[in-house]
Amino acid sequence: MQKISVAIVGWGNVGRGCKRAIEETSDLVLAGVVRRPTTVSLEEVELQNTKVVSDITKLKDVDVVLLCIPSREVPDKIAQYQKMGYSTVDSFDEHERIVTVRKEADITAKAKKVVSIIAAGWDPGTDSAIRGIMKVVSITGYTTTTFGGTAGGRSMGHTALVKTIPGVKNGVALTLANGRGKHKRKVYLELMPDANFGEIDRAIRNDPYFMNDPLEIEVVKSVDKYNTLQHAGSIERTGMQVNQRYDVAGINPEFTANVMVSCARACMAAKAKGEYGCYTFIERPLIDYLPGNTLEEKLEGY
């Protein structure tokens, strides 16, 4: 069977996780990594024997592009790669914008006969599927999703946003539980010597990422102590005499990377059927995400 050729765009925590996940598969192969022109020549142990480019056209026979980039860059990059004829997967995490971004990307995907799967990570993504299954089990009821636990967990999107603010040398944004289904944010910042904390504080508090939850911002000498990659979450649904609960915990970017890599299979399965378009994670059949050449292999353990 011909392997699915995958390119990774972006070389942060999620990009690194995608490379590790691809290496664990037997049906996917890494075509290469696309980095910014300013970093493409940097030598890293993890990229030995890997083709690294600043322009994806320098890679051959790419089937699916994994967009391992900040969420705010995703909509434009989806369009860019779709127009070049590539299918794409991303982990866009702005819940309230997913439907709009999907509709826009669907038009281009159909026109270019490619497949895009958006918002495909932990949450949104697999957690979205769990919430859907819970609704099947309890047709009416009440669902809550609680992130972070008491220790707090790293929010990838929030952290990426904080690091882009002028005057911030380094930063990390944690999500902590604040009661069932409620959350609060804690941001730790290292500032540049000439940074204006007042301006940085306002920029964070006025950003849509941070406007809906209680927020504490603290300046520290080093964020290393707080710079965890761990995260956790719990989904609960009660209704129709059924109580359901799903718990997950682990390395946040690894969650996301594993889901994105599995989505490469679903992209190719949809393309093989001529079902071009842009989809959220829950719109594609679960079996298409699973490894295996035959139905029997995919259903092993069913």
C-alpha cells in the first residue's frame, strides 16, 4: 500500500509532536518540514535526516499538510495551501469562529478538489466527539466541560497569543478549573527591559481569548517553573437516568499532534471517495481515522 505523504508546517511543540506520531505509524511518511526563512537553516537533532524547507513546493508528492501554527494564522494558511492543491489538517481552537471558517474553507476545498479537516485537536476535536456521543446516550441532559484541574494546564492557543505581544520576552498561559464547567486563566510573563506592563496587560485582557474568564497576570523573572506542557479535562453529562464522565490528562501538544496525524488518513479517505470539502472532526466517519488496510484491521478490538 502506498503511504500517505505528510508535510508539517510549523516547528513548535505541535509540529514536533506530529513528527514523533508519524514515526509511530506504518501507513504515513514525512515528506518534510516547512519553517520560516529565518529558521530554516537552523540545525536540530530532531530534524536530522529530514528535509527542511521554507517553501512547500520544494517538497515532492505531498498528500496532506499539517498546519502546526498559531490559530490566528490558520484561516489564511488553509486558503493558501488549498489554492496550491493541498489537503490540510489544523487544530484551530477558536470555538466561536469554527463554523464561519469551515464554510469559507469549504468553498475553496470543493473548487480545488481537496479535503480539509479543521479544529482537529483535543478540544475542539476529540472532546467534541465525546460530547456528541454523550448526547446520543442521553438525548436530553446537561453537559459540562472542565479544563485544567487544580494544578492548571497549558493552553496552547492562549500561550501562543501572549508570546506575540510586543514587550513580552516569554510567557505561558494556564487554564485552571474554577468550579464545574467554569475556568480561570493565569498568565506568567517575562518582560523585555523596556516593556510597558500597562500596555501588555491591556492587550491581554482585551483579547477575545481572555475576555470570558477570570484572569490573573503575573510578571516573573523566569517562566520555566510554570512552563508545563501538561493539561487535563473532564466532560460530564447527566440526563435520562444516565450519568456519564470522560477524563483525559497528558501532554497537550501530543494530544493535538496525534489527532492531526490521524486526520491525514481521513483526508485521504474522503478524497478517494470524491467527497471534497472542509469538515470538522466529527463530520468524518471515525473508522477513517484508524490505521489498517482492510475493514477487519480497522475493526480489530471492536
